[in-house]
Amino acid sequence: MEVSFAKNDNVPVTPAEQVAPAAVPSPASDPAPQQQAVAQRPANTSLTAGGLLGDYIPEFKEIILPRLNIAQNIGEVGKAFPLGALVFDQKVPIFIPPLFNPATQKLDREGTPPATVIVVGFKPTRFSEKVEGGGRGIIVGTEDAVRAAGGTLDYSEYQLKKASGMKRFEPLADAMVAVKRLADCKDESIFTYDAEGGKWALAMWAMKGTAYTSAAKRVFFTARRTSYLREGGYPSWTFAISTRMESYPGGHSAWVPVCLPVAKTSDAMLAFIKSVLSAPSVD
């Protein structure tokens, strides 16, 4: 099952496009008995004092999903959770890496099992301005818009021209993911979907910088184009996701995601994902 959020003919029809509101006569203008209106009322609606209201199913662009973040040494998530933690909605850690003490050559903290995640689909890649200190910069949709904003995607060009005000941009890949609840997480108000013997929640994962390279490009995009994700699309495999510290030239380091395919996603789980993306049936 292939899922994309781009507007094209291959994209699954959105809930709002699938189900048109049913025409329901108004009690004030229709002389038919009230039970006739009730009999015609479709499932998934509710009566209020003001009349009959349809159960409007919003499109994904009209809702705000929780986000996945990796706790780094900059930003608010890194202040509240152990560095390297993969955090759901800035509230629930779904993976915490082990903490090794080089002085004692022992672990000061055991790590948790990797998070279980299924990528539902990707939005079209955008471009995000890189701001010192981890602040939020401009986000644009095309490379032409990067240039129009006085920016570049080329690091060497940025180094040469940053003194004159050139901005640096980097690709940004937004993925919708399904995340499985950890066994010790008791809050059922967050992970509400029942599937595969567990509880799941949807989230958005914005991959840029090191996460874009190590997860989006190296794993998901490469596999989608060349190997095990070619036939079934992004949701066809379930991943175990953890993090590790990676060092870069110049003394810089960052926590990066480690994404390992662990099993083909079952037909039951794929049906669950499809049901989330589709409008409910109306009898």
C-alpha cells in the first residue's frame, strides 16, 4: 500500500472527498413526519437542540498531529528528557539510549528497547532555513524559493557568502508515522488505536539535517526506490527505531536515528492503516 500526501491521481482520496454530506430535510420546511427525517439520518451523526449535525470528517491538513523529536543538546526537548531520547508529543519517551560512563567503563543507565514505528507516507520534500541555536527559520517548498529567499542548499557556497547575508537551507522530509505504545505507558488517552495486539498513535516526524540524511535518504527513500519498500510502499515494513551519537568534522556531534526494518507489516496492520486514512462507511 503506497501513501503520499501530494495532490496527484495516485493518492488515496481524502475523507472529505470520499463522503459528501447527506441531504437532510429541515423539520421547519418539510411537512413529512419527524420520524422520516430520523430514518434518513445516516450513521455517525448526532442530534442537538439546534437540529441535525453531520459528522464532518476533517482532512489531514485540518488537524494537528503530535510530533516525534530527538532530544539534542539544544532545544526544549533536550532540557526535559535524556539526550538521544526519541520523544512523542514532547511528553512520552518511546526510546531512551543507554548511558555509558567512560570513567567506570560501565553503564550508568540501561537503554530501553527500540521504538516500533511504521511510516505511513511522506509529504513532498520542503526546504528549511538552518538557524544557529536551533531556532525556527523560513520553510519554503522549492529550490527556486530557496534562491528567492537569499539562500542556498550548497554548504560550500554558504561558507563563501554567509558574511554577505546568504542563508543556508536544508531539505525537510515530513513523514506521517504510526507509533506503538510501550508496555509501561499506561496513558490510553494518547495511544488509542487497537491493532496487532497493542495500542498505536499517529504522529508527524520532521526529518532534517542529520535525521534527513541518516533516516529519510539513507533508509526510507533508498529502500523505496531500490529495495524492500519498492513493491509495498512505505507502510509495508515495520521498523525498530533507536538513536546513536554521531561525530562530525569540526568537533560537532548530534544524536541521529537508527532505523532497522524488523518485519513485514501484517495484512491486519495494513488494513488498520488504510482505515485510519479512509472515511468511515455510512450505512
